[in-house]
Amino acid sequence: MQITINGSLRDVPDHVTVRELVAYLGLGNGPVAVEINREIIPRADHATRKVSNGDAVEVVHFVGGG
């Protein structure tokens, strides 16, 4: 299916959850914030919230530093 991730159209597996999408994008090792169609998805819902064809997804990956 096709979704927009951070402004870019991408093909991703069908019926993917937010958690699976984050892992697919290679961001599973650190904290992330995810928004779908301008709705923030709580981390507790990442394992059950499905992403649908045509969704607009914003993913912010936090990086530590100093």
C-alpha cells in the first residue's frame, strides 16, 4: 500500500501496525512520536493501531546528544 511518510510517498506492507511501520523504517531502537492524519498516536496504541492506504504519517525519531 502507499502512504505518505514525512512528506514523501512510500510503499509499505499492507495491514501494518504503527509499531511494525516504525520497525520497517529502521527506527525501532529509540523513542519515536507518530502522527497519522494529524492525530498523535499514543505509544500504548502503537501495537494495535493499523496504518491504512493513503494515510499521511509523520514520524519523529528522538536522538540523544550533548
